[in-house]
Amino acid sequence: MSKHYMLLLGFLCLAMAIQSQTAIEGKVTEWDTGDAVIGANISLFQNGVFKTGTTTDFEGNYHINVDPGKYDLEAAYVGFPVQRITGVVIPQGKTTRLDIQLQGAGIELSAVVVTGYKVPKVDKCISSTAGVITSKDMRRMSRKEAKNIPANVAGTSSTDAGGDVSIKGSRANSTVYYLDGIRVYGTGLSKREARRIVRQAQEDPSCDSFRKWVENDYTSPVDQDYSTFSIDVDRASYSLMRTYVNRGTLPPADAVRTEEWINYFTYDYDQPTGPHPYSVHTELSDCPWQDGSWLLRIGLQGESKYFDNMPPSSLIFLLDVSGSMGAANKLPLVKQSLDMLIDQLRPQDQVAIVVYAGAAGLVLPMTSGAYKDLIREAIGKLNAGGSTAGGQGIELAYKVASEHFLPEGNNRVILATDGDFNVGISHPDSLEALIARKRETGIFITTLGYGMGNFKDDRLERLADKGNGQYAYIDTEDEARKIFTQELTGTLYTIAKDVKLQLRFNPETVASYRLIGYENRLLAKEDFDDDTKDAGEMGAGHSVTALYEIVPIGGRDAQESLATLELRYKKPDEEQSYLMQEPLTQQWLPIDNTSDDFRWATAVAGCSLLVKDSPYKGSVSFEGIEELATGAMGRDPFGLRKEFLGLLLKMKRIPLPQ
């Protein structure tokens, strides 16, 4: 009897709790159209202190369980002025209803983009037919019409009674759609399915895209004694590799850029002491994977500077808030990354925020770094939704940067995106031409890549290359901390631009040579002296390491006269280059007697050759790499070398390309 009594009492308590639930709910719409606003931020404050919040669902509805009391409510969505309602009383045990209308000239960020694809034999990510419908159209559709969304958009498609779509003769299940930038497979979509897809992005690494390069071959100095290339301080390829390996697979061969793996790590190079902002370091030993060959390491160390002593910065955060950025490792990680940078801002620094999705807009006018809370608030209100007008965003960001240009300061656009531009100027060649024009303004760029699944590495790498910039891929909070805390001055401040390195090899002592990596940075011999030829940039404190495989003539007697090194660079605010020259008379050493840094760079380079199944990998193996790297740990203040050894263990368990 007591058992039944206790059970009844439990039901009564539960019923009372449900009945006495205290909450506020409502719907957010656009004032002029009455359309629901999806993904709006709803925040509750008491005495100016944030208490709780939520975002609106696919129908624009929100519901918040909250303690009784008096609150101020804010409704915010990108492109609309913040709607603030003060003195909202929420009684005990009741659900208060409060509908909200957003007013003002909003930016259309809620478009649903549906792209039909016919899957080719090689690249299933190439679009052939495309169209756009908005969320307004979807809300007006009947269930039957919603089921046939792909057919309505594709135009050339046909559908059967079940809503399946076939584009230009392909099978229905070979068709791919994009909803808010999210990749969808299959046939017709119901409204319910569309909502589920928008809420939960499914990443597909098979559609990540990378530039294709042919590796550098051996060259005879008799045929070509000059080796010329633009320096590269990008590190994105390494952190991309880490993401792939942590997911249990090796990166595609085109994603492996050896120079970026090597330069991901810091090396103990001496600071420059002469008139130039660089010091040069060389080292020579045997090549572990090619019998009879040597490895020549060339290291450049840029002058380090303290952030507090740097000139003021004018920064434009250019943020992709399209639907494809909705995953946890995209826009949410962007916010965490920028939060670390905001911590470092000084009152003399200034920040503006431009966002883009279906259109571009300014969501934070230029603001002093003293107002960190205001900058964070603007970023915190951003949500992902819509198509991706990247070209329009770039135009607006540079316009704002030009209007607030600091003649004696550091002017930079920081672009955070997955690179999937699909509205307006979107072709890689057009974007490259656009960014090349913008670099003439004296405004530098940093491109930050996020996420996986239709990630456009090739696009971001080219934008940084042509825009006097740097490119990094951020996969974790630790990587963001590395870029915006540990390497802040190198990330933000350029000490030299158009930096070119040229080696003239001696045909009497060198039978052939091969530059490892830098395939996308090669220059013609005549480009070295041409000050109109664009090249790489170096940030304060950055180092650059390059490795050459050399087949010597005359054995170890050749080491005193291998080559002559020349370096050209421009100061950030000048257009005439400076020249450094010095002969390479590096003494050969057995590899066991070389520095930790030499052996570490060698191990990392060998690993990259193995992972991409290079035709020049020779006898390299994971076991040999592990042995070489383990004995070359050296100083490792941030644990990056230790992490590499952990990644090596994971790589060994993954089948190599056949």
C-alpha cells in the first residue's frame, strides 16, 4: 500500500512541477514581411548581467525555462538592429508569451541554397546545375511541393511520383544537394528532413579541395644553375594533416605541402645582428632515404619584436556566417579563436567586423581595442545560415579597412571561413584577381581555414598568396592559441614582403639538386631581380626552413663550394627591394653529429614524403622517422614535437597508399 502511495505522490509532485514551470516563449519575425527569423539569439539579462539565452528554431520560435523575476530581453540577428525589451516580468509557475518583430534593413542570411549535382566519374563535387530558393519560399510550400524542391530548382530535372530527381540522365541517388551549405545526398526532401539537415551538418571530407602540384625533380646545374623560389610561412598543411589523422585516415597527397610541415615547428636560429632583418643558417649532412645524396638545410630567422612595442593595428574581422559554417569546428571555433586575439588588443588598436552569407554587411563599426566586451558581444551574436557571397565580403572588408587606414600602423583583414564561396565572385581565378588588386592598397590579409567537408584549401591558400598574406588552418583551440597568443606578432605584423630566395649551384661540385617542397612558390630566374613580381611575406619572429637534396661531385671535398645564396626582400611600406648575398661553405657532418633541429626537420620532411607516396621517398619508413625524431626532440616548450610523435603512432596504423 505504501508503495502505491509513494508512486501516486511522485506523480502528483511531477504534475505540480510541470504545472508550476516558469518560462518565457514566443516567435521572432521580420516586421515588414512577417517571416520567421531562424537562428536569432534571445538573451535574458538582470541588472545588466547575462542570465540565460537560446536561439530560435526553424519556425522562428524560442522557449526558455527561467527563474521568476524581472528581466531585460534582447533579440539579435545579423543585419538587424538589436531589439531590446526592458522590464519583462516572468511570474512564478507561468509561461510568459512574448513575440518579437525585428525591424530595419536586414541582410538576407537565411537563404536555403539547393544545388543539383550530376556525379562524374572522377570528381563528385563539381556542380552542373544550380538554383536558389529562400526560406520564405520553403515556408509557403505544401508538403508535396517541398518534396520536389530539387526538381523545382534544377529546371532540367525530372521527377517521379515519389519526388525523386534525376539531373541530365543521372540516377536519383547520385544527386547531391546543398542546404545552407550542408551537403545532402539522396532524393526529395520533406520540410522535416530539411530542418534536421540544417540543424545537424554532415561533413564529407571527400569534397575537400586542394591544388594539384608535380613535385620538384632533380636538376643539373649544367642545365639550370639557379634555384629560385618565394619563401612561405604558411603552416596550414600540417594542421590539416593532424585533423585527417585524428579521424583515422591519411590526408590526400595534394594536401601535403612539405615546406608547411617543416615550418610548422620553431627552430633555435640566432636572431639577426646586421643591417638586414634576417639571419641565415645552414647545415649539411647525408640524406637518410637516398644513398649517396646529401641534405642541405637553409634557415632564415626573422627579427623578433615585442607586441607592446608594435605600431597600432587596424583589423577587419571578415567572418563567414553562411550555412556551411554551422558545424562545431567552424563558426563556434572561429568565435573561440577571435576571443584569444581580443584578449591581446590594446587601446590604440581598432577592430571592425564584416560578415557575409547571402550578402555582406558591417555588424561592428571600427571600435577601439579598449572596448573588448563590445567586440565580444558582436561576435557572440553571430549565427550561421545562408549561401556564401565571399567576394562581396572581401570587397566590403577592404573598403572599411581603407576608410580607417592607419598610415603608420598595421592594416590587416583577417578572413575566417571554410572557403566555400558560392554566390557572386566565386571562381578561384576571379577571387585571385580581386585579392591581387586589393594588395596594392597596403592592406595585408590573414586567411584562417576552419572545418572539413567541402573545405576549399586551394582557394584560401591562393588568396593568402596573392594578397600579401599568411594562411593557417585552425582545427583546435590549441592551434588558435598558437596563432593568436604564442605567435601573435608573427601573425599580425609583417617585417618584410616579396621575400625571394635564390641559390646558384656550382656545377663543379654538384651533379644535381632537388628542392623539397615549395612547388607552389617556384619563380623563374629573372623574377628574382624583378621588383614587380609578387612573393612571400614574413611576420615578426617567423623563421623559414628549406631543404635541398644534393648529389655531390667529388664526395666530401665538394662541401666548401656548393652554392651561393641570395635573398631579396622589401620593407612592408616600400617597393624597392634589398639584396643579401653570402656563399655557402657549410661543413658536412655525420647525421648523428648534426643539430636536433636538422634531424627534426629531416624527420618531418621524410614523413611528408611517405604520407603522400612521393616518387622521391626512397627508403624512408615510419620506423626510421620515429627513431630520428625521438632523438631530436630538443626544446619543446609547447609540446608540438611530442604531439608529432603521437601522430606518427596513429599514422603507422593507417594503410599507406598503394
